[in-house]
Amino acid sequence: MSLLREIQNAVFKDEPSLAPVFLKLRLLAARLGSQPLADWVLYESGGYPEHVPVPDYRVIQTAYKATFSGPLGSRLADVPIPPQLVEVLAGETWTKRRVRESVAAVDELFAACSEEGAITIDASALIPVLRKIVTPGVQCVSVIGILPRPALANLRHSVRSRVLELTIQLEQAVPEAASIAMEGGASSLPEAPGTEILRIVEQTIYGDVIAVNARGDASVNITVGHDDLPSLVEFLTKNGIAEEDAKELADLMKSEQPVSDREPLGRKAAAWLADNLKKAVNGTWQVGVTVATELIKEGALKYYHLK
């Protein structure tokens, strides 16, 4: 049986762990000579280092609850904190958690959740931030973050589905790959399929199309290319940003580089966004504040080729 078929069969087994699948994927990456695939297997198996951006499916919306103490021994426990407030006060990295743990660790987290449960994480670093907004005499004494069980389930499913889709695409587009066997030696693939293998690996794992449901109706799928200003403008306008504003923002992005992989906007573009979000509130843009922020950052990630 070919290595591709071995992997496909392993994906469909009712085993909680993907560890055996990734051992075979590691061998497939070596036989194909695909460094991007080898890197993905390494990160999924061992965890993503801080300097490596995680794929979209590993970003989980995180909720927070806080406990407050007040005068005369009064106490309010498990008070939900709006994600928008946390993001304004502490930044997006708090509301959209990058899950860097290995797939094995994610499996353990998922198993630790009850049927309707969640994983709680320490968020004590938010205590000083929340103390700034409460009334005098009230103290924030604890904060916890919450990762819902369905989000962890979706992450696990996303990894499994990418493995399956990758093998299917390779089987169809590169027939030579289907002949690679477990006991075989180094791959004898001709040089030509190398580019095709790279395209399949990158598109299947990371994707090159952004799908954002900006207005609550059907998703708008538009490819944003690296340094491709027209595609960026089209993406923004099709998702509800006024064309004049989309062009203005795109020009700013062209003139500068992002602050970091985690903060994909440059300083001028970030300031522009803060000044113009009121247009999402007053109806000038056909999209809400949260979605507008998300789609602009998604567009920036693709434009600067950060994902």
C-alpha cells in the first residue's frame, strides 16, 4: 500500500491521537523533498515556537471572567468581560489566543473538558488593566480566560481535514506521489512536480483565499496577493469598506511595513484604522466594527505575505 493511502486510512481510524499520522507525514515530506510540509509536521507535532505565526485554524476566540470585591465585603464573581473591552485595553492577542501547543497537547486539553465544559487559563496579567476602569472602592481580584470545548474540537478537526485534503490533492495532481511506499527509498519524483507540490502544500495547509462574511450573508472569497494593491482594495471594498477609504488605507500600507507578524499593520495604517472605525458605527461602511477590524488585518497579513 502506498504511503499516501496509509495516511488516508490512519486519518479515518477512530483513534483520539494524530501522532501516528504525523509520523507517516514526516516520512512523506522527506520522500517528496518538501520543506514546507516538513516544517508544518514539525510544528504540529512539537508545538509552534513564539517566532512562528500559527495558521488561522489555531486562533481561538477567548472569553474572560473576572471577580471583583467592593465595600463592606461585597463580592461579584464570574463577571463576563466583553471581548471588545479586553481588546481595546490589552490588545488583540488576548481575545484571539494563538494555540501553540502540539496536536498531542491539544488532544489532552480536549479530553480534559467535560461535554459542555471549557479549559480555563490564567489571565492574572489583566488584573492591573481592569483595575483602571472600575469605580473607586472596587477591586478586580482575579481574571480567568476560557477556551471553549467546541473551539478545541474544531482545531482538531481542522488538522485532520488538512491531512486528508493534502493527500487527496497530491494523489490527483502529482500521480508519482501515489507510488511512494512505506518501505521505499528516497523519492524518484521528477523535478517538474516540485512547484506543484509546493503549491498544494501551502494552499492546503495555509490557504491563499480569504473568506470573510462581512455582512451576514454569503461569504466573499477574494485572493489577496503579496504586494498586490488592486486585490487588496477589491477585498476591502467587496467586504463593505468604502472604496475611497480602501484605496487610502492601501496606499498607507504600501508606504510602510507591519509592526510585526502579530501586528500586521504599520503605525500609520493602525492610526488610520483607529480614526476611521467610526465609519463602521455611523453606517458609512457596510460592516461592523469587529468585522471591519478583522478583515483589514486579514488583508494585511496576505498583502505583506505574513501567512
